[in-house]
Amino acid sequence: MKKINLILLTRIIFLKEMPSKCIFDGCNNHPSFGTTKKIHCSKHKGVEEVDLVHPRCIFIGCPREAHFGTDKRLTCGIHKRENEVYFGKSVCKFAGC
């Protein structure tokens, strides 16, 4: 892995800017990973960086993405409770669409 542009990384941390693309040189993907701020895409994420965009299931030890809840995403399909609804991709409200 190439060295991260430290000047850009420092600017992001201290000026609290959110990059619109991964800070890895030559990468144009949207960032989703970091420790406190989104700075890398999934391809260039570091070992200690986590996904800051997609919420994870609230059950301890479950690595799956949350798609179900009552007012926001809380659980995955395996840990879904009876009263929770799907918050994944939007579904058209028109019948037969």
C-alpha cells in the first residue's frame, strides 16, 4: 500500500473537512472508512479503520449490516425482531412497479 498523503490527512483532521473521494493517491472512490472521519474507500482502508457509513447490527459480535428497526436501522435479518421493518433499499409505493 502506498503512503498516505500526510499533508492531506492532516488537513482533513485539523480543518474537519470531509473528503468527497478516498485520500489514497489516484483513487476516485467515495470514502466510507476511517477511525473518526471518512477518509478511505473499502479497497484502501487500514487495519484499524471501520465502516462509518453503514450501521452494524446492535447484537454483540454480529458483523452484519443493519437493515431493520422501528425508526432507524438497528438489526440485521438474522436478529430482526417481530415489530421491526426493513430500512434497506427503497421500494416503490405504486402497486406492480
